[in-house]
Amino acid sequence: MFGTVDVAALRADLGADAADEAVHLSEVMRTDWLRFATTGDPGWPRYEPHGRSTRVYDAEPSVRPYPEEASRQIWEGHRFSTQDLLSG
């Protein structure tokens, strides 16, 4: 995401093709975030509740309907209480 990946280590762990794919994805994400930070436009259509288009970062990033729509609908009416993260 921040362009700081150790490409040699990535190649050793994942292989050349997967490492190249990961580096490419990092570059795409960084470009998208920088575009949004500097212009307010991420490069894809604004999120709308009726369409729920979402940027999906994968080997080939795309904009498509929210991929977890079924899960969202299951939890839609549930209200979560706050969690005390400091108590053990």
C-alpha cells in the first residue's frame, strides 16, 4: 500500500508472478489514494446506497456491486453495542 514492500522477500515467499501482481496492486492502490487525497475524486463513481458500487482490489481491480451484499442484508437491522476494549 505504501510502496515499502521488500520485493525480493516477496518473490522468495510467493514467486515472481504473485510478487509482480502484489507490487502492481500496491501501485494501483497508492495511485487511487493519492488521487482521492489530492482531488477528492478516487477515479470511480461515488457510492450510492441504491447501487452500492464498490472498488474491489484484486489482481485486476474493478468497480462492481458490493460483494458482501448478502452479509450486509443479514446484519442490516442489528444494532451493535459498544465494546469495552480496555477491560480484560
